[in-house]
Amino acid sequence: MRYIHGSALALASALLLAGCGGGGNPSAPTLATVSSVNAQSTAPTAPPSGGFKAVVSFGDSLSDDGAYTLAAISTYGSQVPFTGLPYPAGGQFTVNGVTVNGVPTGNWVGDLAQSLNLAVSPNLIGYAGNYLNPLSTTPSTTPVYCPFGPASNCYDFAQGGSMVSNPNGIGHSGGAMTIPVTQQVQNYLTQFTTFNSGQLVTVLAGNNDIFTALGMVSAQLAQGVPQATAVAQAQAAVGLAADQLAGVVQSILAKGGKYVLVYTLPDSSLTPFGRGLPYTGATPPAAPPAGYVCNNLDPSQPCYLLSNLVQLFNQRLLNDLQGQPVKVLDGYSLLNQEMANPAQFGFTNVTTPWCDPATTSSLLCNVNTPFAAAGASTANLGSWLFADSVHPTPAGYQVIANATLQAMKGFGWAQ
């Protein structure tokens, strides 16, 4: 990210209030919280009769259970034959090839499904215009939905790089599908017509809209756009994405969704990506002080704006969901807790990516590609939080799965 002047970033907190209905109003409206949304929710308070039959997930790379496995096969196929999912050499945005008690693990969606004694698989597996077709040794050039058949519970629609409504997500120009969440839900309805009370429907998205908005600020400032304008436009884009995601949730409810769980976004400024954003402590830019880590409480630093974009998104989403028959899991607070007290979650390293940066993406990271120069090894994989600059290790995803199951018990959705 390019240099951003501190005065532009200092606008973020004021704009956050304006985006939530504050600003010049004599008295700001009461803002929704995770607790208030859950308290006022009219969602069911008991599990579905006979238990859950499927987990249906919409979102981005954090919920992607292998949509880009073809990219990993093209990289490692000559060394590691593909025999099914999960592909141990890559395909999920984490450290691939990890097993616990002989059971493959990697993404929280799969971990949660296993805890509910269910299977789950990607609805679509493709990359660079090719799509996985298990019935043929040659990939298809047209989408093959539910490639492993309905018995595989092909209800994971999430894809790395996907935004809420923009089809040109992160990595799209390089071959990633990045089907937006709005279209993911439409694809589900085209194939399955309606949701039902036997499904747990999860919605976790918006991260890529925030990253895109942050990059937009940098690009606009480089083009001479006034600082206040650039920041305000980023705030507006993020707020709109939150409103659109709330609309997606409402469409799921309108089509029969009963057990709908929405996640607030974790604070990306706490990730290795956020902590490593460039130092902006002088004009012109100066070298960062020794041991510099971007401080999201310092208005002169870009991670301050990143944190506020996340908070704006979460607040708008919660405001929109207030009074809706949904439940919310507080992903924002969960990551804050992990960073503040790593030992509580079994972590010894919450600042350094485990994956060798030479893999370019955790999509291609596996147990054989640790960042050895930073001390990563298979021996400590279970105690490192981040696989790459933003994605968790399998241990990090397991925290999300565990928190989800615990929340479901609190809602009355699980025993």
C-alpha cells in the first residue's frame, strides 16, 4: 500500500460515526450490538427435528473448502496424485494436508460439519476457465456443479477472493472464479430451489470488499484525489457492501432459511498483513523505527483506517440485522481475544505466518512448506495462528469451529 497521509486517516473515526447515523444529529441512534441482535432474534431456540442434515456456507476464502483445488493440482499434480478432497498438497487457504486423529482438517466449515456428523464439499471447483469433473480425466470448460454428487453435501459455495456483489474479486484477473456472495445464493436457489429447516446456513463475507476499499484509498491519493474524498468513498463502499450482505441474508430467510448464522468480520489490522502495513510517520515518508509494527490506535497509520473500515462494516451489518430472525457470531471479538490471550487458545505465535512466503499463497501451502527461516515446523504447526498474512492455520480455523459450536449450544441449536 502506498503512503497515506495521517490527516486522511484521522478522518476515519468521524466518518465511522457518520456512516452509522451519527454526526450532526442531536442524538445518535442506538447502535445494534451482537448481543442485541441475538437477544431480539426470533430464530428458532431448539435444534431442527432430527438434527441438522447439512451445512450451507456462503462467503470468501475463510469459508472456502476447496473451490480452487485445480490450481493446486496444476502445481503439485506430478508429485501428489489427486484422489479426492481434501487434496493434501493444496486447495484450501490454510496449511493443507493436516490430519487430526486420522481425519483431514483445514477449514472451519469442514470442521464444524464433522462435529455435526455431516459431510460438506465445494459446490463448484474451478480455476482459469477449467472445472473439476471427477467423471473425466479432462477438466470441463463449463461449470460442473456439485461435482462429487449430492451425497457429498455440495453446499459450500464460498470462494477465495469473492466480494459481496462485485464479480471481479481479488485474484479474478488471474483465473480465480470469485463468484460474489449475491450470485452464490442465486446459484444455490437455481440448483436447490429453497432452503429448509434442516440446514445450518452460515454467511461470512466482506473481507475482500474492505481490502479493495483500502487499496482504493491508496490508488486515489496517488492520482491526486483529495484525502477526505478518498477516505469517504472507501467508507461508503464498505457501508454499501454491508447493506448488500444484509440483503443476501434476508433473501435466504425469504426462501426458507431457518437456522441462519452470520459472522462479524475479524479485525484485519491485527493480522500479519495489517501489522505490516507501511509506516507513515513523516512527510515525506521516512524509514520506520526499529521493530515497527503498525499500530491500529495511531490515526497516522494505515492500519488505523483498516480497523475502522472493519468496524464500519460490522456496525452497518448489525444495524441491518437488528430484529431479523438470525443469529450472529462475533468474529471480531474472537480474534481480539486470540491476540490478547494466545495461550488461552493454545497459541504460542500469533504474529508470524507459518507458510513459506515462496508459496505465494496459503492455497498452495502444505505441511511440507513451512517458513523454516522464521522457525515454523510441523512440530509447532498446531500452536501458530496464521498460515499466511491473513488466513488461519488449521488450528486457527478450529477455534472458529469450536466457537461456532459453542454459540449454537447457547442458541439452543445444539446439545
